[in-house]
Amino acid sequence: MSNAQTWVSAALTNEDTCLDGFHEVESKAKDDVKRKITNVARVTSNALYMINRLDESRGRPKLGN
């Protein structure tokens, strides 16, 4: 289970890093990318939540969040 937590946590970090790369860009493309990455981040965050809940239900303390 910890591998899944690690991978999903890393995905959240990568999403933030990707957005950082558009920091100084001013265009419609930036807005489109930001909107899409924000949506992916929500899904990824939900996945991490479910992984943590599953791990807790198996009697292990949660990691992250």
C-alpha cells in the first residue's frame, strides 16, 4: 500500500511543479493547462484519500494528507 501512496503523492507534486513552469506565461494556453491540471489534481487527491482510507481500514496509520 505504501508504494501506491508514494506514487500518488509524487503525482500531486508533479502537478504542482508543472503549474510552476507556467508561472510567467500569460496566455489562454496557461489558463487551459491550469484548469486541466487542477482537475487532475482533484482526482489524484481523491485517489490518495481513498488509498489512505483503505490502508487505515486494514489497521495501519495513515501517511500523508
